[in-house]
Amino acid sequence: MRVLVTGAGGQLGHDLLAAFSDDEVVGLGHGELDVAREPAVVAAVRDHAPDLVVHAAAFTKVDACEEETDTAWRVNALGSWWVARACALAGAPMVYVSTDYVFDGRADRPYTEFDATNPQSVYGRTKEAGEQLVRRTLPAHYIVRTSWVQGATGGNFVKTMLRLGRERGRLSVVDDQTGSPTFTFDLAPAIRRLAVTGRFGTYHLTNSGSCTWFRFARAIFDTAGVEVELHPTDTATFGAPAPRPANSVLDNLMARLTGLEPLPPWDASLKRLIAEVDGS
Ligand SMILES: NC(=O)c1ccc[n+]([C@@H]2O[C@H](COP(=O)([O-])OP(=O)(O)OC[C@H]3O[C@@H](n4cnc5c(N)ncnc54)[C@H](OP(=O)(O)O)[C@@H]3O)[C@@H](O)[C@H]2O)c1
């Protein structure tokens, strides 16, 4: 199978190249393919003639999206449309990686693929628009919603906590947002397993279990053996520019019902990531 990965320089993109290494995989980073440029996207898909496109490129800086709204729409919504249109022209199926931020987070249970979306941030709205454009343009799509993505390549919460914890020794972390940390070395192979089923549709793929950011931070420091005075705070006090869902937990209902292998518990995969990035 010939596979084309967009956003190949990102944290998920990096592990997608590894997950598809037994296939003929081509990864295009931001410098090689700007997904906001339709002619370039059409040419890339036409020239590489893939059997599958995995679209992992996105403007993922959630707070910056609130300011740089045109860029967020151009990359996350229209960029995904260009990829879907190019796939339709080339006859290739597509995986579009989406987010827990398409939900408002007010539910008192994990969200299934059948729950109504209601994004609260620019990032969430543009990613949801990307979903809709992909659905309308290309029936042969897998929309994979995931959450709290952590990988060895690029910036993420685990790496930020380890750096800040060592620099400051004292941190406040929000304790009123709950989600499922998801690790790229688990997610990327799960995307591959899904993408060979031919069962197109929308899927939630996250590591098992859930925690608050505060509990996640506690686990990071305990696992890495870093002494930090950790204090719980709340979203309002923390005051980030973009709203975040209080409940980000995604029920992997479709994966479970269609017999896909569940992703491991998040805390087991945290140990693996810390061993990789921290040598602990
Ligand atoms: N990170 C999370 O917690 C999270 C949660 C849920 C869903 N997701 C989704 O998961 C996917 C992968 O995210 P990630 O965590 O791997 O993010 P990431 O590390 O930020 O990777 C995204 C990549 O896309 C690239 N990119 C940005 N604008 C682009 C453009 N116009 N054309 C081509 N490439 C562009 C970025 O390059 P530059 O760095 O050069 O801009 C970056 O290499 C995304 O679809 C994201 O929305 C992420």
C-alpha cells in the first residue's frame, strides 16, 4: 500500500511514518506541502498516487487560533477540504485526524461518535468544519477524533511539565478538565489498523482511562522521579485565551463495536514515553 502523510513533521506525523513503515510511505512536512494551497495539494496527491492519505497537518496552537482566525480556517477547514478534493480526484481514501474540542465538554459521561458536536473555540470550530467538508466531499473517509496527544517528537504537555517542573520546582495545574492522554506510538498503529478495514466513518481513538491535567502532571512527575510542589487550580483562574471542554473524554464506541483493538491505558504508555524522552 502506498501511503501519503501530511503534517509529517508533527508529533503524530512522525509516528505515522513509523506505523506505516512496512508500506510504501511518503511523509510531507509543512515545508514540503502547505495544505492551505489547493494546487499544491492536488499536485502532491496526483504525483504520489497514494492508496491512502493520512491528513495529520493542522494549526494546533489552540490559543493562537483565537487570534489568527483566518489561518485557523484556512489550514484546518479549507486545508482539509483541499485534501479531500484531491483524494476524490485521485480515487484515494483519506484519514482526517480530528479532536475532542469539537464537543462543548458539558456532558457528564464520555462522548460517543453519535453525540452532537458543539465546539467552543476557534480551533474546535475549524476542526469540526474540516470534518464536515471531508464528509461532504469524500465518502471514503475515516474521521479519527483523538485527545491530549503526546509524542516523542514536538511539543506537548509531558515535555512542558518536565521542563517547567525542573526549572521552577512549584507548579499550578488545572484540575477541572478531564480527558484521555493519547500517545502517538499507540495512536498511529491504531490508525493503520482502522485504515485497512474499509469501514469508513467517524471513530474515537484515545488511550484507555482518563484523568485531569493535574492528575496527569502528578503521574508525570512520579514516573520521572521529579520532585515538584504541585497545586490544583481551575480553568477560570488559569485564564487561557481559548475555552477548553471540561469533559474531553471520548468513548471509543465505534472501535469497540467493530472489534478494533483498544489502545493501552494512558498511564502505562506515559511510562514508555518518559523512558523515551527522559531516559528514566
Ligand atoms: N495535539 C493535541 O493534543 C491534539 C488533540 C486532538 C487532536 N489533534 C489533532 O491531531 C493531529 C496531529 O496533531 P499533532 O499533535 O501531531 O500536532 P503538531 O505536532 O502540531 O503537528 C501538526 C503539523 O502540521 C503542520 N502544519 C501546520 N500548518 C500546516 C500547513 N498549512 N500545511 C502543512 N502542514 C502544516 C505543523 O507544522 P509547523 O509546526 O511548521 O506549523 C506540524 O508539523 C492534528 O490534526 C490535530 O488537530 C491534536
